[in-house]
Amino acid sequence: MSYRRFRELPAALGARAAHAFEAVLRRIPSVRRRLEAQYDVLLAELEPGLKPYRNERPSCLRLPSTGRARAEILAEMERLATRETPRWRDGYVSGAVYHGDAEHVAFLNQVYALNAQSNPLHADLWPSIARYEAEVVAMTAAMLGGGPGVCGTVTSGGTESILLAMKTYRDWARERRGIYHPEIVVPHTAHAAFDKAAQYFGIRLVRVPVGADFRVDVAAVRRAITRNTIALVGSAPSFPHGVIDPIAELAALAHDHAVGMHVDACLGGFVLPWARRLGYSVPPFDFAVPGVTSISVDTHKYGYAAKGTSVILYRTEALRRFQYYVVADWPGGLYVSPTLAGSRPGALSAVAWAALVSIGEAGYLDATRRILETAREIRAGIEALPDLRVLGDPLWVVAFSSPRLDIYRVLDQMSRRGWNLNGLHHPPAIHLCVTLPHTQPGIAARFLADLRDSVAAVRREPRGSGGMAPVYGMAASLPFRGVVSDLLRRYLDMVYRA
């Protein structure tokens, strides 16, 4: 069988048959040995970058017989932090660190220290944390067009916000509509957290294609709706390409079919309202759109709080109640939890509140202006390179591919120049998520200069080796997802190996 025919097998067989065929192939000893050998080669190339401290001191594989001195521990941590800080502080990273200013970080650390012992599970002991969380929800809802009745909770991050929203729609549909085989319709570009929610909560995930502009195909969404559909999903913007799905059209569909409409604004919720105020063209996406019933938005991204907080918002309290977990007959007492976790770090909620009220509208407007101006400069520089092509019409998450070069080789060349960018596939691409560290003088020009050099290097030597290019190349070229999934699981095994 030719390689081309091998790659076409999944489409020819259908997803279920292709999965069964792959399972049979992987049970063949010779195939399994070849795969394991290839995994070992790829992971061996990645391990030095993940474990740079392994040879500097012995690993702690069991508790020390006596505790180490606190000063010694702090000194070691300070050394490691000193080595790791410059890369994100100097603007070499896509996303990951969204603010980074030393005074802002020091302020948030003070807030955390003041609230380090607090736990929202015990609202009677720490009523201040309950107040902070309620006000974070209220401020976020007001920013996103929320009128009377819009409500929500604070979560640990965008993934938990999405998981809770999908769990809420599942339980709502079961009780109110008698749906026991729930389905959600999501764009092909929707965040992987929706797939995780589907796996965790027994929901069928129906993925629909996006158009040439990388926005979801509304006609395909309409065709995908069935009597078991519980919610539609749109991104504002999508993580891969930074474009906003046609939320108003999706919400109208959701309203007509009496299903939920979730907007994933984890990445854009704290940018788009201010971008609109600054005069940028921002399509309707929030609670001002009739039919939108929930929005996820991350305070720990462009809200500039510490990592570990997000907000999930709902149109009504009646809908939010399906998120809660309640046990009324446990011998340990009455138990109620609003989120997946029981005990939670209240200090992070206090930090989120402090970030919002210390920055204020003027601060968010200024930060958004700087980010969008920097992104416009970077986008223009990429578009000026004939070997590269910007995907879609992004504002600040700029994805680009190449019709002629292996874009993953460009990614590796940028890595060699110190950059940590996001590799994408379907189609193969790279993106830079512009944050405040990139707005420092000279960062955009340095990025574009390094990108020009990287493109030139790949043009001179298109078949390099090493780095992440082989991993992304495997993911893009293999016809079966199980092989790549196995590799990713082994990657995590390596991460947790001391």
C-alpha cells in the first residue's frame, strides 16, 4: 500500500473503523517496536530542555531525614527563578506571562501573602474572600454586557470554566428536556477543553469546520444540531488563529432551538471590550447579544491577575444552579461546592480582585492600546515576508504559515534564537500571542528581525533536524491520532520523571 493511500485510510474507513484498524496495527510486535524506537528518539531530543537542572544537584526522591534550612531552600529557588525570568520578562514568549511588570507582581505577591491561609470553602471563616469573589464576578459581568441577573463563579482557570459550563448544560438538559445522550456543537478551532469536558461528562462532541477566514461555518452548525444538542459554542477569539466566530449568528441559532450558547472569551474577554472602546472593529460577542447564555473569561490572562483564576458567567441564576455540587445526606454534614474543587486557595481570588480594582478601566484601556499597536506592527512585518502568510484577520494573536517552507523548521529556528512560540496544525502554522512584555521598546523589531533570519535559514537548509519540528511533523502527517496521543502521554511521563 502506498503512503498516500495509507494516509487516506482514516477518511475511507470512517472514524470508528479507523480507530479499530489502528489498534490492530499497534498490536503487531514489529510495528510496536518501531514506534517505541521513534518515541525514544524524539523524547531524547526534548529531554535536555525539560530537565536542565538534573545534573546540577541530586534529585529529592524521598523526604530528607531532617528538614533543610529555609534560607537554603529560598536561595535555591531564587537561583532558579533568576535563570528563568529573563526569557519571559524580555518578551521572548508567546502568551504565558501577560503582565510581568515587577511592581505589579510584587503588589500581587503582597496580596497573596495577606490571604495565604484563606479557603472559600469556609465562607464563614473568610467572608472577605466571598466578597472578593462576588465582586470579581460582578465587575467581569458588567464589562461583558451583563445586565440584571447575569451571575457566575470564580474558577481555577479557563479549562475549569469551560468544564463547568458544559457540565451545567448537561444537567440542565437532563432535568428540563429529558436529554440523556447530550451533544455540543463546537468549531474545529474550539479549545481542547471542550473535548476534555465531553470526555469527562459523557457528552458527544460534534466538531464542525471553519471557513477560509477560520471562523466557524454557521451553515454547518445548523446542520449539526439534533434533538440531543444541549449547547453551541463560539470563540472570542479562537486560541489558534485569534479570530472571532460569528457569535450573533450562532446565538440566534441557539435561541431558535432553545439550547445553550457558550462564548469562550477566556483569551479575549479582557481585551475586546477595551478594543471596541479604542475604535477597533469588534463584532458583537457578549451578553449584549440575545441568545448568549454563558461566557468564560480568564482573569489570569489579560485581567493581569496571578495564575489560577478565571470566571464563568451565566445569563441567569437558575442556570448557574446546575453547576453546583450539593450533598444533603453525607454523615460529614451538609456539603455544597460551586466548582470542581472543594478547598480552594482564597488568596488567588483576593489577588484577582486586587488586580482588577488596582488597574481599573483606564489601565485596561492603556494596556489594550499598547498590545494592539504592537500586534499591528508585528502583523505588518510578517505580511511583508513573501514566504509567510497571516491566517485570518487577527487583532493580537497573530498566526502565520508558509506556502513554500516547512513552518515547523521556522519554529525551531526561532527557538534557537530564544523565542518560545506556539506551534499549530490543521493547517501547520505558528502563532505569537502578543502580551504587555512585547510592548517594550524594540521587542517587535527584534521579533521581526529574528523571523526574517529564521526564514532565510530554512530557505537555505530546508531539511534540518531536531527540536519540535519532527514532533509536529509526525502529528501533521500521520493518519491516526493514537500514535501521536501515545507520544504525548510519554512526554508527560518524562515531565514527571525526577
